[in-house]
Amino acid sequence: MSRPIVLSASLRGMSEARARLLGTASRLFYSEGLHSVGIDRILSTAGVTRATLYRHFPSKDDLLVAYLAQADDAMRERVAAVRARQTTPDEKVRAVSQLIADDIQSTGFRGCAFLNAAAEYPEPAHPVHQAVQKHREWFLATMTELFSDTGKPDADAAAQHFVMLRDGAMAAGCLSDPKPICETFLRGVEGLLKYRSRQAG
């Protein structure tokens, strides 16, 4: 659900050193992976000292969780913005779908930051995995709300179906030409909306 790599507006309220560290780490983690990017690489790229890093992030896990929290904040802001620009419930669903499709087709896309993180940290008790779960719970709840607002039946099932379509598109979008994948994803969303309209009738 996140593109390369969108930082939330809250980054502007941080100290310069913390913002530089988090911005640098976020770009490296997204483009190269969480395990493969070490602290020394982040320090040299960001141009800060080890003492400065550990003053803001006591451990690498803390930095990883902050990276995912930033990606989560950014996605929430972007979803809220596209929802606010639409008037009908169906158009709000379509707007979120287009946001996802645009991300998949953006330069530097290498999959969903949260799915990538979950693959590297599969242990449910790990704070990184828990940050992933928190984001996914929010996204599912958001889509359930959007589908519920349409007044059509089975909002829970529709939201789960949407998230499954989104996950598949995100995974496939960095493996081959993203354009037909996004077209398939958007057709799937349209099919879901039309199916639910027939069911409501």
C-alpha cells in the first residue's frame, strides 16, 4: 500500500537530525530491504553520528518501527485526501483504488512496504510485524467503512475481497509490467462494485 517512499506531513515537525535519519532510513529500507541495510550505511548516507542516531532511535528495531509508522501516517493522509475529493461512496472506493494503481506504476516501486516488512519479520510478537498488523487492520477497517457507506450488502466480505485484490496487485506489480496488472486490479474493483449493486437489487 505504500509507494517509494512517501513520508507523512508529521516529518516536518521533527528535529532536523531525526527527520534526516528517518527520511534516509526509509528510502534505504524500502529500496534495499530491512535486514540488508545496516546502521553504518544509514549513518554514512544521512551524515549523522552514531550517538545522534541512538539518541533518537535506541535500536534498529525502533528505527524500523518508526519507518513503518511514517509510511502508515502517509497512507492515511493520502487516503483521507482522495476520499475528501469525491462525493459518492462508490467514487470514494474507486479513488482509493486509483491511488493504489498509481503507486504500483510509480518509478522505483518495489512492492508494498508492509508486505515486504512482514516477509522479513514473520514472528507475530516482533514489533515490526505488529506495526504491519496495525496498518493492515486500519486499512481493512477503512475499506469496510467505505463499502458500508455504499449501502450495499456484505461490506465486510467486500472489504476483505478488496484487500486481497490490492495485495495481489502490489505483489505482482513489481514482478512484471505494472500497467496490465493495474488494469486487472481496477477491473476487479469495478466487478466487485457491480456485483454488490446486483445483490442489493
